[in-house]
Amino acid sequence: MGEYDRKRDFTRTPEPPGGKGPAPAGETEPAGGFPRFVVQEHHASHLHWDLRLEMDGTLKSWAVPKGPPLVKGVRRLAMQVEDHPLDYIDFEGIIPEGNYGAGTVSIWDKGHYALAVNKPDKMIEFAALGQKMQGGYVLVHTRENQWLLMKTAGGEGKDGR
């Protein structure tokens, strides 16, 4: 997992280790046909939400400072961060002080998603099938590691953000 592993001391953090990287071709299909997603509320030095999409045998990840939008047309900054291992999809806990990302991590939403468009480094469109995130979303790459996350269609989320 490269960058993910370099940033962490697994003797000091409860986070799962990265392993050997993405699964080989042909072993990346998620069970049940639809890939999973998770949004983790992360009370670190600054409160943010981490959106993680199961893709290519890993969790593609973005930090969303104001949280995922739940109302159509709302745009949110999403900073792409290092890929996380698939085992991170169920992670909740406290990352101790002195460690990268120190703070409390809890699952805010999770579910499956249907990928509509994946143009690497440009745009990802998907339909979220979670408890809070429901309907169409798009991630649009703007520059460097910055993306915009927008709600595009479908049912409004459960808390109206």
C-alpha cells in the first residue's frame, strides 16, 4: 500500500496494515456485484469526513471537510488522499496522539454503489446506495489532489445537508 503504510506505525495505531497493494487483475470484482463505499467521520486536528470507494482492489479515498452533500446541487471540496486497504472499510476507533490522523474515527454511512462513469484523474460518477447517501453523485477533478463532490440526482439524504 506504499504511501498508506509509510504514514503509519502499526505497532502504535489500531488501523489495519496495507498488505501488498491492489489485488491482481481478475480478483477485483466485489462480492455481490456492487462495490462498497464507506464514509467515516474523522475527528482529527480538523473534523472532516472520509469518503472511500472500493475500486481496483483498494479504497480510493477523499477527505471532505464539510461532509458529503445530501441535497442535489450542493458542491463540496474533496481532497484526494492515499488509497486505503479494503480492511479499512469497517475501521472505527481511536488513532492515538502522535500518529498520522490522530483522533476518533466512526462510520457515518456505508453501503454499496453503482459505478456509472470512471474517467481516471478526471471524473467519477456513481449512484450511492447507503443509509444517508442515496442517489447520484459525481467527483470532478479540478487540480492536483482537489476534487468537487456533488449530489446530482435521486433521493435526498437522511439529514438534509
